[in-house]
Amino acid sequence: MSALKKQKTHVLITHLASFLGAQLAKSYLDQNCAVFGISSSAHLPAHLLAHPDFTLLDLDLSQPLPTHLPPPDIIFHLGPI
């Protein structure tokens, strides 16, 4: 039997303050994923901000993602293009 530990799935969600963004984040956190959220709004659900597997990012999406972040396995771009 393998003793390898399964790594968490890393999910990146833009426009997190939207209803859909917040619901996606909650769903993936409930599935034991690590969720990284990008939002320009200060109005985010408290249960997301308090979750240990949630990270709120302050990023400019016209630039590459910082190298210290794990590469996302799943990306949901919900913001305007």
C-alpha cells in the first residue's frame, strides 16, 4: 500500500465577490481544496475569509501569477474580459 499523501487541488477563482464566485469557493472548500480568490470588492463572505484553506489575493491579472503561488489545477475566470 502506498504511503503517498494526496495533495490538495488548487483552485483559482476571479470575481470572487459575485454570487457564483462565492458559491464555487464554498463548494471547493467543502471538498477539501485550497482556494485562491481574486476580488476587487471588500464585501466577501466571512466564512470564506475565516477558512484555513482560503487565500485572498491582491493581483493584477494583466501580469503573470506570482511564482510563490502553487500552480492552479482549476481556474474559474468569472470577471469581465
